[in-house]
Amino acid sequence: MFVGDAGRTDRKDGSLDRLIWSLKTKLLGLEDDTRIWPGHDYGNRPNTTMGHEKKENPYITDFILDP
């Protein structure tokens, strides 16, 4: 997961279903104050919290929490 994003699924062996499953089963159970440090820094925020991502990340808000 990235800050406000979730990564690409259009590469070889990429799968939106697997990405959503991984977010759902591995990350959404983390406490809201859990700090997330992505492997890449593409924005003006090098890290985030799980609580922020649950509110702002469209992969979580649009695909998981509000299907």
C-alpha cells in the first residue's frame, strides 16, 4: 500500500481482486494509529496511518468499505 494509493495491478500477474483481498485481510485489521511506511515515496507525505487510509484511500473507501 502507498499513501493514498494501493499500487498497480496492470503488470504481469497483477490482480485487482488479489490486491483488494490483501488490503482487506492483512491491513484493515490494523489499529488506526498504526504507522504505514510504504516502500516508495511518491508524494509529499512519506508515511501515513491506517486510520487516515481508511478515511482517504480510494482503494479502501470505494472498493472495500463502500462496495
